[in-house]
Amino acid sequence: MARTRSINSKRVCPKLTKSQRDERHKRHVALATDLVTARQSFTQHAVDLATKHGRTPKWTRTQLFLNSAMRDRRRVNAWNAFLKEKLDEINSGREKGNRIKLPAFVATHKVELLAEYRKLTNVQRQSLIAKVQAACESKPLCARANPKAINQAITGAFVKMDQEWTALCTKTGMEGFFIAVQGTVEDHAEPKIFFSEKAESFVRTVLDVEPRRLALRLESWVVSGISKYFFTCSFLLTHQPYISDLPATSNRQRPLNHVISDCRSLIQEGLNDILIECCGVTKNVKMNYTNYELHIVERHGVTLIGWPVSGRVRNPAKIGGRQEVEKLLTAVQAEKCKWVKLSAEELKARIAKNKALQAAGENIYQPRRVRSGKSKAAVDTDSSEDE
């Protein structure tokens, strides 16, 4: 039979009708919704198990092998939520294809957007963030599970593992190897291996096998399913997971240094906003807790009112324990503690009061630190005498 050559032409699929597109869209939405529901049920089950057995949710998710499926989303930024709302207002009523793109919108109205964003209160910003979070949670997502996407994920993960292993062996002098193969014939993933210099020598000399051939043997063992015939009850009873012997840990509260950092950030952000809005100061002015009265109040004419902790305004790290810091954070977030602009008369009275307190012996104005490492005075080393 004579050979025939086929022309490699691009296959063109017929265009779908509107009803076919709608039907496929409904199926996709239904599938994505069911997947989200199943993932949420697994998440709740993991939380229930963690609460029952005194473990953390992260530890329980790892044990259930659901860590990648229940990965937390990135935090929503208030500025991005504000831009989304403004862009939706501009594009409302516009047809697809005639809508304004985000980069062009920001470039055209950057000054107006910044001025309007600075006027937003903390409550309004949190409301914008809540709207975006609600929209993200209501939108069903379906993971891309095609072979190409899976292969890219595997390749990226093992490239990073290879770099980490190389750095670990270089810094600490450790030696080792890892082999990862596909679990079934439907995975279509090539074996991934890493061997340090001495580990490769061990495999070649002691095991008398090439590293690649060892990976192929492991792959054939796993894919063929022979391993299930060698697992016995005695093996499972004598090899308990080491994690069952670990002490139970309760859910930890947020670290104190993170709460202090939030207080500083909110106070600094409020200072920048009021200086731009009321004083026209465009450069960033760093909050000075040590000389607050001199460098902030008297120099810029603004003050922080509603300080919830006893004493003067000072660094959140020095106001006391967790209870005081959380009290300050709550007051700043609720805008009970906020920045205000002083009038000329109020500023004049404030300066007079500070000087009176300083004269009475209180440390309102902190002196500058004296330089500790003074240079030694020059000494004439010429000790020659005329004889």
C-alpha cells in the first residue's frame, strides 16, 4: 500500500451559537459552585477537627492534604478597592469594548483620586475592603487542571526545591537526595531528582545503580500498583506517624509586635493625611514620639486627641502590655483617637503651657543626645629638647 502524506492544517471548530455558549456557561458555573461548596465543607471539617483535638487549623489542613486547595487569598488593599469602585462608576452604562481601562483612568485622574482617597475615614476604607471581599467570596472559581498547567506547577515547585537544596548543602554541608515520580499513568510528569555529590556517589557505589535508573525503578513500582500487596497490618501498626507524639498546641493569638506595628502605621498614616490636607506638606514627616510636642505639635500645628492610655502621647511599644496596646489600636481604628489641626490661638496656648511645664521641671522637651565618642585632643608628640 502506497504511503500518503497528510497536510498539517489547523483544525477550525464551528462557531458556537448563543444557546450553546449559555449552556456551557451554566455547566461551568454549576461545576465551580459545587467545587467551592465541597471545599468550604472540607475547610469547616478541618476547623472542627482542630477545635476538638486542640490543634491549629493549619496543622489539620496539612494532615488532610488540603493545604493547596484551601490556600488563603491575598489581602485586599483599601486603595485598590477604592479604584475598583470609582472605575465601576465611570464604566456603568458603557458597553463592552468601550469601557475605560484602569491604567488610563488612573493616569488621567490621579490627582483627584488621591485627594478623594485621603478624605476617606478608616470606617469607609474598611467598608470598601468588605465589599471587595464579599464579591470575591461570591464568585465561584474553578482550578485549571489541564495537563499543561499541572506540569508547569510541578516544574516550578521542583525548580525552587532544587535551588533550596543546593543552598542548604552549600551553607550547612548537608548531603542528601530526593526523587519524585508520577502516581498514575494519567499524570504525565517526568521524574524529578536531586542528588548532592556524596549522595550520588553513595547510590552509584553502594546501590550499584545510576540515579536516573533508580528514579525509573521507583516510577515503575508506584505506577504498577505492586506496592499495595506489600503493605500489611503489622507494618502499619509498627510504623505510627511521628506527629501523634507531638504535644497538643492551642490556637495562638496575634503576636504583640504585630499589634504595635499596626498602631504605629495607623498613627503615621493619619499624620501624613492631615499634613497634606491642612498644612500642604507633601514630604513624609516621620512621627516623633520622643519630642512629640516640639517636632510635631509646635512645628506643624497638629495634635493627636483621644489618647486612650494614661500619660502623654508616646511610642506604642512603651505604653504597657497587650491590653493597653489593643485598647490604643481599637481607638485609632474607630477614630476616637485621631489627628486634628490646631488654630493659631490654640497653638499659642499649647506652646505657653509646654514652656510652663518645662520650667516646672517636667521633661516636655527632650534634649538631644550628647555625642559619646568624642575625638581625643591633639597632643604634641615633639618632645625633643635643646641640649
